[in-house]
Amino acid sequence: MTSKELLYIEDALGHENFMKSCSKKTSEKLVDPEISAYIKELEQKHTELFDKFLNLL
């Protein structure tokens, strides 16, 4: 793996981690159960993407 590819993966990991934490915080604050459930689905999706990028290393 080249250093440029490694930097891309590190950047993608940082973005997915940020989106995961934002989704979690947001879903905890919402009172509408449908919207909260949707945001939790997004959190799960970002967790899956984070894991996929991590497995590239």
C-alpha cells in the first residue's frame, strides 16, 4: 500500500468515526422515535463503513 493510499484510508476512518459519533449523539437527543430510529440506522451504517476501511489496513 502506498503512503497516499494509507493517508486516504486514515482520512476516511476519521470521517466515518466523526459521522458515527454525530449520529449517536443526535439519536440520543431526538424525541421523535421514527427519526431517532433512522439516525440509529445511519450510525450502524457508518460503523460498518468504518470497519470496512479498518479491514483494509
